[in-house]
Amino acid sequence: MDAGLRDRHDRDAGPDWPIRPPSVATTPTDGSLRDLLLSRGAVSWYTGGGIALIWLISIAQEVVAASGSVASAVIGVVLVVLFGVSFLIAAPVSWSLPRRHRLIVCAGLLALSFSLFPWIGWGVFGTWTYVGVLVGMSVLRWAVTWPVILGLGATALVVSGMVDGWTEDILWLPAIIVSISLMMAAFARTTAAMNQLRATQSQLEILAVERERNRVGRDLHDILGHSLTVITVKAELAGRLVDVDPARARAEIGEVEGLARGALADVRATVAGFRGVNISGELAAARSALDAAGIDADTPASTDSIPAPHRELAGWVVREGVTNVVRHSHAQRCRITLSPREIEIADDGVGPTRAAGSSTGLAGLRERVEAAGARMSVGRSDLGGFSLRVTL
């Protein structure tokens, strides 16, 4: 089921951009670099980034115009293409690296832009928009992102002023570098936040499934453990009475049948998620189970002392406590005590045993108790046997 949830999440989440917020993990993606470069997120990036490469046509034209030969022009155009391809794969490569290493990729692209210097000189700052976009898409911390982008724009402004003179015409390219880069940085963070929300939602769905599975397993254990214990005791009693008291044996067999039908109904209701437990019903069932096991039951006359918010929890406590008494204690007497602040099931049997201490039912009960904000303790009772105590 968990795999199914993950598959459904992958289908519904749209493009799986492999980027995460700066605060998340050092290695945000799993798998090899090849898998990352061919992932749906990387392909989506190639589509958008590839459209932006149209701007490189003008750079290629400048390179060709400045070339003194066909060979020089071919080499220059190849370098322009190499720069474009490097820009496309640099973002996925950056996402695969720890955050502190991502600026190295950006610096590498900046250095590659200077390979065109022999053809267009300081006109290489026309390619720095791609460097700024890469800085933005690398999802660095804002404290790093905006100084780097502003520094890149300021450097382009200074270079442009030195080359072309300090006129108002030199402002447009640095402004493009800064504005587009910051815009892409904001876009990358928005995408990263959405990815994180999707990942969190997927994890919550998986946890909810696991929690529900644990609940069903715990409830089935508690229900069947109690019911089968009582059925076993009553069946043994009926077997002993079949010759000496056939009428009572038939009555016990009838109760066994009723218990089996009730257990089946409880299982169905538990799987459907609609079953509740009531302290009054569990106390009556406890008296019947103890009587069938030949254990004297010292039980309260009513359950009015239990606060309404804790009546279901009290029912589970009585159910599990009495099941352990019948199954493990070899007791002659069992006392159930109910008060507004405490529930105790005590017996005069053999006391705490390894079987009772490692009981799956007690472990499940402890989870219920702690989830309700109460405390559970087990030990030796004042009657000399086992004590299960829950403080509300």
C-alpha cells in the first residue's frame, strides 16, 4: 500500500523538480547523476532553459563577425554551444550537490563564459544573465543569493562603463541580469517549497496508513485476545459440565456461540473503523469471563465515577486487564477498582510474569493510555498478584 501511495503521489504531483529549500538536507536527491540528468524535473528545466538559449544567437553572431577565418568561427560557435549546454546541465548538477558546493558550479559557468573573450572581449558579460539565473536556480540561502547576483550585475555595469562609456545605455544589461536572476531565484524557491510540501504530504499519507494499520492490528489483537480467551474458558467449562450438568453445559455452549458471533462482528466493525468500547459493557463482560474462569470478581456496582472523556479508555483497560488475569494469573480473586482519577485491575495470582510483562496487548494498551495523556504502570498488587494501574 505504501508503494501505491508513492506511485499515486508521483502521478499527481506534476513535474518532479528535484530541488528543495536551502534549509533541507545537504543532498536533496537520491540516485545517480545520470538518473538526475534524465529525471522529469531536469527535462522540464531543459525545456524552459532551452527557450532562453535563443539569446545566445546574438552572441554567436558576434563571435562569427569577429572571427578571422572559418576555423575560428567554427571554434567560437562550438564554444557558444558548449556554454549553452553547460548552462542547461549545470542546474541539475547543482541540485545534486550539497549547498556549500553549488557556487562552484556557478563559478565554473562564469569561467566558461571567458572562453569567448578572444572573440568578443568584455562583451562576454552578455552571457552573465545565464550565470545569474543559475545562481538563482541553485536555491542558495538568500544571504548568499542576492549579494552574488547584485555583485554580478555591478561587475557587468562597471565593465560596460569601462568599455562603452558611462552613458545611460549601459544600464539595461546589468538591470536584466539582476532582475531576471532574482526572479528565477524567487521561482526556484517557490518550486522548492511546493516540492517540500508535496514530500511532506506524501510522508503524512504514508504515516497515516501505517498508523491506521497499527490501530487495526492493535484492536484486532485486543478484541480477539479477549474474546478467544473467554471462549476457551467457557468451552473448557462446558466440557467439564457436559456429563454432570448438561443444561448448564448447553447454556455455556450457547454463550460461546454468542461470543464467537460477537467477536466476528467486532472484527468487521474494527476493520471498518467504527467500533467503540464502553466501560459498562466491558465491566459486564469481565464479570462473565471471571465467573467462567472460576475467579471471584470484586467489581464496582456502577461505572459512573469514570469521566465521560475517559470511558472508552477505561473499557480498554478493563478488557486487557481481565484478559491477562484469566490467561496468566492462576488467581482466585480479581478486583476491579474505578475512580475519577484511577483504574486498577488487581489479582491474588502468581504476580508479574514474563508472559504478562511482554504481552502485546499490554504494549498496545500502553500506546492507547499515553495517547490519551494518561499513565500506565504494572507491578505486584496488594493482593499478592498482578496489578495493572492507569492514572487518568
